[in-house]
Amino acid sequence: MANRRPPRSVLPRAFAELDLQRQRRLGAPEIIYGAGKTIRQIAAITRRLRAEKQPVLVTRLDSSKARHLRRLFPKGKHHTAARTFTLTPARARRSPAPSLRVAICAAGTSDHPVAEEAFVTLQFLGHRPERFYDIGVAGLHRTLRHLPKLQMVDALIVVAGMEAALPSVLGGLLRHPLIAVPTSVGYGAHLQGLTAFLGMLNSCAPGVTVVNIDNGFGAAFAVHRLALSQKS
């Protein structure tokens, strides 16, 4: 009994136990949250997922860890702005969800890291994101100029800091599912994004869904769940 092998999903020294059935159950594999993990831990989890022919997405990855991962897995890709790393095997199982066209709307340039996290996550999950950046309400004409294209998508992810008015504007003009992402961007009493978060929660536009502060990944996965619900 002492020589029994541990379950295949258990990694050395029991620092992580992978949910290898998550892709079948939820339509996406387990995602690696890079912050707080060592490069050895991230690499071990990545190898385990690769052994199961599952695609790999690492989020919240700093540049030092990304350089190490690129050396260990040269076929992977570091998405610098999004702070993510992806590695997709040639025979990876495809998502059962239909591929949605999703508009990623960022109010300002300072919101780009969060918007890019959503963009890369959507691509990883098999969707077709399109960027609409720097269209905040301080220059509302820029937003209105894009309305014809925004009306053609299946869903929107709207990323904004400051007072976070953009989701309310778009939520009042477009009927598509809208996921709002508050960012920790702003002058003075923005309270690390809490001001934007509360503004989005109190949106006058009905049906706006709000995720946590700076959580571009969570917004993208919310859209993916919508897509899974459309599966016939």
C-alpha cells in the first residue's frame, strides 16, 4: 500500500490538485492564477494540463515569471498587456459553446490591462472579441460613432474607471448582454476602484451585470457561460 501511486490529478508535494474534469463539466479547463504561485508551481501545473491535452491559460503573470515560462514552453505565448500566458496543444478539446462575437469596450487607455485580460480570455475560450478602446464619456462622440458596429455583436464587456458611466450609456442604447468591469483607475477618492464598482452596481440601465474590480477574466468567463447556455 505504501507504494500506491497518488491520483493522476495530484501534483508533487500536494501543492495543487487539478480539476481535470472541469473542461467537460464547465466547458473550459482549470485556469492558472499566476499571482502568488512560484514559477515551479506554475510550470508543474502547466505540464500536467499538457499531459492531458488541455489548453493552458495563466493569468496575472508578472514579466519575470513570463520570461521563465517562455523558456520552458517556447510554443506558448506571453500576452504582455494582458499579463497572461497561453499554450494550446494541437489536439486540444474544443469548447462546446457557440463562438460569440464580443465587443470589449474600454473607457480609457488606463483601462487597457483589464480589457486585454478579457480579450485574451475570450480568445482562449473560443470566442471572437473585438476592441473598442478609448471611448469614454468624456468624448461621447467617440462612443456614438461606434454604435453601428456595437449593434452587430452578441455581447459587450465594458471596462471603466473614474465614475464608470460608460456601462450605463451603452446599457441604455444597446440590448445585448452587458458585463461591466470596474477598474482601479481615477483621481483622488476613487477608492481603488470602489467608486466605479458602486457606480456600476447603481446603474440606471436595467440588467447590467457587474463583476469585481479589475476582473477582466471574470467578465470574459461570464460571457462564456452565456454562450454555453445557448448550446442546443
